[in-house]
Amino acid sequence: METKTIQQSATFNALPMDVYEMLMDAKKHAALSGEPATISREVGGSFSAWGTHISGFNLALRPGQKIVQAWRALDWPTDHYSIAIFEFNAADGGTKLDFTQIGVPSYRYEGHCRGWTQTYWTPMKEILEQGSTSDQTRANVEAARRRIQTGSL
């Protein structure tokens, strides 16, 4: 299977630990999608997000600094995992998040690139800076939810 690598960066007007917690705290993570999330805080522990659509396990955790996960989507080939790396660095009173996802199936590359931006970075930024998401961001997340539910990825 052909795979691709996603590389994205996002900046947040929040401390690195606050950005880390948006991804690692199950309740905060669920606030991004409106779908259940379960997240172990242990290396080797499992996680799921967007209900059961996303799953995997933690490979390395350095609170406020780095998350490395074996990560997969439900519609991927059985037992295929990518490696998702989240690196958090203090920058100008906020945080720069550098994200790399290695091993994304080529046929899902564009959708996952869009998904990280529309359903993770944008709502995280709004929640961390304003306390809630905008109407446009909620509409984008709802559209992603419908695509997942109908398999129109």
C-alpha cells in the first residue's frame, strides 16, 4: 500500500501544557468533535476518538512537550497504523505545535490533511483562546461527523 506523510504546524495563544491537554484529556478531546474519546495517559495505553473512528496506542509521552502515537482510522486496512508525532514548543507567549503523521494511506491523505486542520487545530485554537468554537468551525466539525457516519470520506 502506498502511504504519504502529513506535516503541519499550528500556533496557539496558550501554554504548551494546555495544548497537550487538549489532545490527552478525554473530555477536552471530545469537545473538539462532540464524539466520545477515551485516552490513556500511559505509554502503551490505548486511545480512541471520534467515537470508534480513530484508535491506537501511545508510544511516547512527555507532558507539555511531545506525544507519539500509533494511530489509525476505522476505514484503513486492518492492522495498518501510522505514526503521529505532536511536538509542543513555547513560542512568543504561546505554543507552536509541529505535527507529523507518517504512513497515511495515500487514498486518505487529502481528507486527513483537511481533517487535522478543520477538526483539530482550528477548534483547539478557538477553545483555548475564546473558550468555545465559532459557528463556522462547528459547521465544519458537523460536516466531518456526517462524512464519518456515512463513510463518505
